[in-house]
Amino acid sequence: MRGAPHPKARDVILASAEKHFARAGFTGVSVHELIADTGFSKPTLYYYFKSKEGLFKALLEHAHDACYERMREAAATEPDLGRKLVAIISDLFEFLRDREDLTRLAFAAAFAGPEELPPALRGDARRRRNFDFFFALITEGQKTGRLSSKFSARELTYGIFGAVSFHLMANVLLPGTPLNRRTAGRLVALYFEGAGTR
């Protein structure tokens, strides 16, 4: 497997990096450790990713891009905002339920201190794009009268986006947290109906 790049080398190195970075963080892993269990050489890693930073960035981009594509595809399957949100959230849950390492990396990068990661590795633009996707749905929901105008679109987006993010974090911190369509439906029902008595 040494020498010229192998067709599957990129995916194998990404999978190894996901595991190692999730265990020890960006600064706690060397390039040698990243490739030790792949069977590939440092030049192969550098061919695909240029550097350790490039590899970490590729992982974050993969996480955010995969979530974005799944959200877009799920949203296209439903006309009603409530059903659209259930489809989106349940699809995100399905994708990330068994990807604890990837989930941990995305949140670690989001909450990293100023000295923990170079600014280029924070994934801010893609994370913002994913938030803006929810924001656009909520804004449209207000325009159509499906959602209250007593709150700003940003406040309403924080409500649903925050609930989804909490459940994804809980799956890492509290194994066994149910991430499925039923949970997605309950979250959306709580969001639309509220928890107060009438």
C-alpha cells in the first residue's frame, strides 16, 4: 500500500483520523498515530490532505456537508413545515446516531478555546450554513402563519436547532438517548405545542 495513492486511501485515512481526533483532540494526535493503523504512508496522507490541519478540516467539512445534504433531501420530501422538520431531524438522528466520534469532533471544534484550534479549523462557515438552513425554514413558517410572530425568527430557530443539538450531544454523553423518528416527532410536537397548560 506504500507509494502511489491507493483508490481507497482517502476514506481509510479519514476513518482513522475520526477515531483518533475524537479520542485525543487535534493537538493530542501525531501524524504517525493517524496513519499507524491505516497501512498507508505519510506521503499518502499529505497527497490527499496536505497536512494534519487539512485532514482535520476535511473531517469537519464532511460532517457539516453530509448533514446539510441530508437536511436538504429530507426537506424536499414534505410540504408541511411540521412534517418537514420531523423528516429533517429524524434523518440527522439516523446519520449521527452511530457516529459518536464525528459528533464529538464537530462539537469539540465548535466549543474549542482560542488556543485549541487554528481559526481555519473551526468549520464556522459550514456550521453557519446549516443553522441558516433551519433559519430559512422558520422564517418561511412565520410568513405563512404556521409559527408565531411574537418571537423573532432567530429565537424560534434557536429553540428547535438547540433542541436537536442537545439531543445529539446527549447521545455522546448519555449513551442510549433515543435518536429516532419518534423522538424527532416529539421534539417537533413540543416545539409547536409548547409545554405550558392552556
